[in-house]
Amino acid sequence: MMPFGLIFVLYQPSAEFVRNLHKARAICPVVVAVDNSPEPDLHLHEALRQGGTTVIDNRNRGGLAGAYNRGAEALLATGCEVIFLLDQDSEIDASFFSGMMRACSGLGTDTFLLGPKIHEINLGKCMPAIPPGRRFPRPRRIDDETDGLFPTLFVISSGTALSAGAYRKLGAFREDYFIEYIDIEYGLRASSRDVPVYMNAAVTMRQTTGHIVRHGRLFTTHHAAWRRYYGARNAVHALRLYRSRWALHWLPGLLALHQALCVTLFEDRKVRKLVAIGCGYLDGMLGRLGPFEIRHPRIFAFCAGRAHPGTALQRDASEATGQQP
């Protein structure tokens, strides 16, 4: 079996999330915990190191993408051929790595991205595979599938097995995206460079995405305004970036409208979030990236309730890796 290791991202972890890390450490031979907390818990770091976990104090440098890049560098230095990514709120069972590694070994290539079947807990269903195609993507439901690999344009980052060969070929995750669409951009990059991307129906991972609440056929995530900005901006930028290969550049407009509709109907702080979505969409169209609070300090302050940027980001710290507070 190819040597593998795990990048486990922490952000002001609760006791439950630390238990998730210990569970992963018990079934994975090499674990790198990257702590993105602004003020890390040094006692926790020492306890993790005593238990055999490598700890990197990243302090949110480059956001979630930065955590993945620091962790990948550390694992590659140990000779790992497969890099697993995991956020602190993801739930995996004891058979997760064995099931994923069987699929990796059966691919017949050392260059790939492979994600598990993702069961969204709050929605009560699995994320579909998005088969590559030039026209309108036709999602494939795999809720009832229990075996097989399904080609897809991208997989979400948490739970993904990324081969060392793919990381070397594709390069680092985009730190100028900070948080949203990091995985989608990376998957589109892989698909555009003929690196296969699959969803493994034989392995299921339970995941939550924000504070999802269903309203009939609609649902909303209740993400903070600053995160709405990154979602709108990065969607536009990523899908336009690969429009010559995948004709999806029209999709971000619909996604922005959907976000705006759900915010208007179901969420609080509506004006702040709508301003963030509009600002993000415009920046994405113009190719303007970088931290929201640096590019638009006044708009950011308004969207954050006129709090200091650092205070606002700490208040919404739980959303930095998509978990609930």
C-alpha cells in the first residue's frame, strides 16, 4: 500500500473537534495538525506532539488554503504518496482510510484526486457527482450507490485523497481565495490538466456545511457577510478561469442570485450580506482577489457591523473551516 498521511485543520477547536483528531490519529499512521487559530492553545499543541502528531502553528496564514499547503509540504517531506485533507468537523469511521486507499491503489495511476461520497447531515442527502462535460452539467445522484468510482469535475476538500504526483503537477492551493471555492478551483484545475477526479461511492463521510436550514426546496447556510463575499467572488473567478475548457462561466450569476434570494427571504443582517455578495461578484468579474478587509476596508467594516476586522473574523471563527460554532 502506498504511504499516506493526513492534514487535519484546526480552528479554535472544541473538545469534540479534538476528539475527532484523536480518532483520526488512531487510524492514520502520519497526521499533521495545522492550527489556523489566531491565538493557538499551546498546551493542546504540546499534548498532540506527545501523542505523535506533528503540529504546525499557521495562524490562518493564507486561510484554509494556506493550512492545506503547509500540511502538504510537511507530508511530502516524509515521503507520503497520498495526502488526505480533513476539516475538524468531518466525521469518519475506522474503515475510512482503508476504503479510500483500496480505491487509490486500483486507479492504476499516481496522479489523481479522489473524494468520498459526502452525506450532508443537515440536508439529509449526499452530494452529487458532476460528470465533466462542455455543456450544462448534469449532476448524478449517488445516494444509493455503494461501490464504484464516479468521474466528477471536483470534490470538496475535506475527505479528499490527493496524490503527491497530482500536487506536484497542479501546484499549491490558491491562498488568494482564502476559504471559498478552494477545492472547486483545484478540481477544475485538475480536470483541465487531465488529472482524473473521482468520487468513491464505497466510502461515505458525514459532513456539515455551515448552519444549513431547509425551507422547502430551498436552503440557506447562514454564513457571515464576509464569507458571502468570498463565495460570490471566488465562484466568478474560478469558473471564468476555466471557461475555455468547461462552459460554466454563466453559472456564478445564478449562484449569486440564489444566495441573494435566500438571504432576503430567510436570513438576518440582510443588507450587509447583500452588499457583500454584490461586492464579491464585481471583484470576481474584474479579477480582483486578496483579503476582503484589505481591498475594501470600509465595505468590510460595514459588512462586519463596523467592528475591527480582526474582531469580526474571530467572532465568526467557526466558519473559517465550515464548522458550526
